[in-house]
Amino acid sequence: MRSADDMRRQMRDLKADRVFTLTYDKASNASKLMAVAENLPQKEAENAGAQAINFAMAFSFAGKDLTASPEKIDLTFWVLAKRPQFADAHQWIVMAGNATVDLGDARYAAKPAEKMEYLNFVVARDDLKKIAVAGAKFRLGKADFTFTPAQIKLISDMVSLSAL
């Protein structure tokens, strides 16, 4: 079991307390650990027809103490674009070292009035470990991207923070 205080201390030790938040909702007796990444490289976003792309990850757990490592973590790409760019193709494939990790098609949502697209994935924690250790390149829909070192660290930190 890990307490919220232990998790916050680890966030500080990892120097990740600027990108991670740990919240507790008393009404539902649930906690949530969330991280928001910096934007993907601008040139790559533009090549995909977007103005900016970033992602966030989160998982929730009952109470204030983490009693089991989550098997799955929610990850959402946020895409800012004048017109939808990923409506027709939103499969996510990560090249992790010599392996290819196919994370499947996103649950796609869009808010055209806000020029936003959301590509929602539920990722196995073990797949995040593969990405954090070896994977720096990926394909989202028809576009190729490179995780920045800060994004790889964020993914690695999520794996660490979600472990018992």
C-alpha cells in the first residue's frame, strides 16, 4: 500500500510535481493521479495538419491510498487543428526498440467549435513500461511522431508512481 503522502514525496523526488497532480474527491472517496505532457514537436504536429498536439495520462483509485498497481492507464492525445485531422484514422502504433506495440484505435471525440480532437486510449501498464524504456517513435493515424525526452520521462514516472 502507498499513501498519498508517499506518492507526493516520490513526485517531488522525481522532479515531476509540476506535471503530475494527485487529487482526492471526498464525495466519491476516490483519488486520481494525472500528468499532462508538453506538446509534441511543432514540426511534426504541423506535418499532421495540427496546430499543436499533446497528451495526458491518468488513473483513479478508491480512497486515499493506492492498494494495487493499476493494470490500465488512460491516455488521451489532445489535438488542436482548424479541421479534424484524425477522424478517419486514429490507430496508435509505437516502435519500441525492435518491437512494435499496436495500441489499437482510439475512442475518438471531437469538439469542432473549439477546434479540438481527442484520441482516447486505455493502455496496459506493461505497454507503458515498453514505451518508457525503449520507445521514442510512434504513428498516430497517418502521421509519424517522436516522443521528446521529457515525454519519455513523464511516461516512465507514471509507471514508477503507479507501482506498489
